[in-house]
Amino acid sequence: MSAAQTLKDLIAISSVSSESNVPVVRYAQNVLRGWHFREQEYVDENGIVKLNCVFSRDGRRSFDLALVCHTDTVPYENASQVQPEERGGIVYGRGACDVKGYLACALSAIADAGDRACLILTADEEIGCAGARKLVDADFVRARYAIIGEPTSLQPVRAGKGYCLAELQTHGREAHSAFPELGESAIYRAARVIEQVERIGVELRDDRDEAFDPPYTTVNIGTIHGGRAKNIVPGECTMLLEWRPIPGQPPERVPRMLTDCDVKVLRMQAGFATPSSSRVVEVMQSISGRAAGSVSFGTEAPWMGKLGAEVVVFGPGTMHVAHTREEQVPVSELEECVGMLQRAMGEFRGGPKSSV
């Protein structure tokens, strides 16, 4: 079966993060019938069963090379987005490039993997890499090198910013708005915190990594909620702050700089930078004919690094159309990706035995 047809089958399986990813994993198990697989099952905070799964020829847990792919997608607006469509040499649908396109390519290519490579499927990447974190916590699998699926237009990526998220909360004292001196406004306090975050963002620009655009850690307050009514001095205000740290910068730096608010860290993921001399970087540069680059969006790369792997992020499609109504991937890139993954696995087959 072609990668394009496999992708259309996968798009038709709804797997937003609020749903179970089990049907996607079962589809992969059917494609790789006869392969060994090890499942890690967990139940998320909403009571939904999720699966991480490792596929291999012989059931081992240590590999020279891992192909890594998450199975969840962001939500869609209507059912038409999980009804795949191919037109003009392009496949459209939710997850087409992020990241079921890579999964379709990996399933098509992995049959030629030999006995030193595996396929790792994870859950809940879109909501904080929860599945990958559970693999790390359980030391479930080890790999010397990993190719992690994300839409990079088939350019190998060796460095990426981290992703961090925190809830900021300010407190005041409620009062009738006709007598504001009897209360303290949590929103006024939040305004001062917002000004502080803006100053922190400017200060962070002094620490630069020119591999990125922009070349510094960015900060953003995405939501703010406070107050109960127009005529009540607000007693509480809550904001969501995200920051994307450049590699080498401690992700804890931003919350340590904050004052005058309560900080509840929801996600703390550092950036990653694989050395340009890494074998997996050199192999993917040679195979793709493209120099390795960097990305500013979050990936599972830091978590695979905790499992012992030197990582490259790679895949068909572009993040510029991911998470949109027109999510798409060219069939030509799917076909190229299959060939490149096959060549990559051939490069690692029979190589030095993994030390992990």
C-alpha cells in the first residue's frame, strides 16, 4: 500500500488528544502484522485510555535507531477534516502533516528496517508530550539515535527551542466598586505582572542563539481571566504564560525572574541541540541533501534525548499549514520521505552495536 493511501486511512481515524489513540495504534499493528510490540498503557486525567507502543522485529528494548511519531492531533472544527481528500497531488485532512504523514511514511519504510531499528508511537504530544514523558519515567525503551517525525519539509533539524507553560495568579480583596478603597484589585496587580513579563522578554534578548528566528527565548501571555462582575473589585486574576527557551538556557530561568504573583508551572521542557558531528545528523544531511536546521516549535526531541538518543527532527509537510483548516502534505514528499527513511535505516543496519 502506498504511503498516500496509508495516510488517508490514518486521517480517517479521529485521534485528537481528548480521544483515545488506541485505534491508530491498532491500525499500525495491523500494518506491521508479525512484528513484536510492547505497549505502555495509561489512563489520562479524563479517564481516557492511551497507548505508547514500541514495534520491533525481535522484541528487544535497546536499538541503534528509532523512528518516533506521536499519534494525536489537535481538534478539528467539523467532520469534513477527518474525511481525507487527495487533489492536485496533495493530501488534505487533520493530521496530514502533523504528523500522520510521517507515520504513514514510517509504516511504509519500516518493513525494511532489519533487526536494529524500531518504531515508537506516542500519545498526547499535542498536550505536553505526556506519552513521551511516561516512556522516560519508565525507562521503557532505549535508542542510540532517533528520527522524530514533525513537518520540516524534509529538512533535518538538529536543534529546537523548548516549551514551557505556567499559570500566574494574583490575589486581591473583593469590595463594592463604589468603595474601591475597601478592596485591592487583583487585576491591577496582574497589570504590574504583565509589565514585568514584558521587561523579562526584553532582558532575555541578550542571550542569543543565531540558529533560531527569533534568536532568543520568547515569552507570551496568551490568556487572562479575572473578576466576577463589573461592579466588584476583583479578588483574583489568572494568566497563562508560555516561554520557549533556546538550547542551553535553563527553562527555570523565567519563573525565577517573576515576582508579585503565584507561579504554577504546568510544563517545563528545555530546548535541544544535537551536535552537528552526530552520526544521525550527518546521515540525514547526506540523504536529504539539505543542511540541518533549527525550529522554534516544541517537539518530543528532549524526551527522546532522556532515553539515550541523539536526535534529528524530520518529516514531510510544513508546520505553516499544521493545525489549520487546510492542513496538507504533498504526495511527492511522502514518497521521498519513505525512500529517505529506508536509506537511513540501511545506514544504521550493521553499524556499531548500541552501547545504551
